[in-house]
Amino acid sequence: MNTLSRTLLGAFVLAAVVDLGSLLAGADTGHLVAKPLLMPLLAAYAATRGAPRLLIAALLFGWGGDVFLLFDADWAFLVGMGSFALGHVCYLTLFGRRRTSPALGALYAVALVGTVVALWSDLPADLRIPVAGYSLLLTAMAYRASALGVLAGTGGALFLLSDTLIATGIADWPQLPAPDFWVMLTYIAAQYLLTAGAFQARYGARREGSTTS
């Protein structure tokens, strides 16, 4: 890893610490400043390491979602969810046709159906269909992420957890203390692990190819 990559990764970690600390402290200004910096810094870090364009695009669509979700309005929520959905499409395309566990797929399918059914009646009527469609895409991404290995698979699972926490908040279910902290903690970890998993799969495949050639 070169100096620029290390600097950008350090800046990403710093922004994450500021964001999470601000959420715990109830410092809205810190969150409003730090949150929009997270994905551009992670995308820039990934770019300096020769990341695939699809990975960078997925992170930048995540940035779009982050920014729109800062606005407390239904239209902004839908646009933000759409931006995240485009990011998941990028991830799914990046994962390609690598093999994944059918048993894990069955578990994710049960989780998807159970979550949507449980939340359905408590969601605002105009958000039910969009949330269900987004949940299907997100669950597919989380499942397919496991094709890249444990790091990316864990990242996909955490992304699903993060957005499920958001959905329970919209449904007005009981929340953990400092709910936004847990949403952002799982989200930040998810995006980093998906990025790290993509690099692991890419460079691991290169090393394997070089040892067998």
C-alpha cells in the first residue's frame, strides 16, 4: 500500500470516528460534516489501489444515499434508497457468477420474507412496495457478497443489518439506545469490508494464478 492509499484510509477512519463519536455525543454538526466524507474517502482509497470501476461506483452511489438520507423528507428517503439500490446493482455485477452456498441463500430468503412480513403493516403505506423491492435487492447483494469470501460476506450481512435497523425505525419499532450510532457503525463496517473483500478476492486470485503458472 502506497503513502497516498494509507493517508486516504487514515482519513476515512478519522471521519468514521468523528461521525460515530458525534452520534454518541448528540453532536449533529459533527455528523453532518463527517458522514458525507466517508464514502468519497473510501472510494478514493480504493481508486489508489487500482479498484475495479464497479466497486468505486458502488461506493459513490452509497455516498449519494448517505447525503440524501440526511434530509428528513419522504422524497429524499426514496431518492437515497434508489441511490443505494444502484450501488447494490454495481456490487452484484462486480461479484459476477462466482459460486455461493445454496444453504446460505435459503437462510437469506427466510430472513427476507420474515422481515418484510413483520414490518409490512407498520410501514407507511406509500413506502411498503419500495422498501420490499429494495430489501429484495439488498438481500441478493448480501448473499452474493459471500462469493468473494468471508470479508465481503460479512460486509454484505452487516449492510443488510444496517438497513434493517433503519426500516425498524421507520416502522416505529422499539429501538436500541443511540439507534443512529448502530446504523452507521454497521454501515461503515459493511462498506469497508466489502471493499477489503473485493481486494482480497482480486489480489488473491492474482497470487494464485502466479503460483500455478
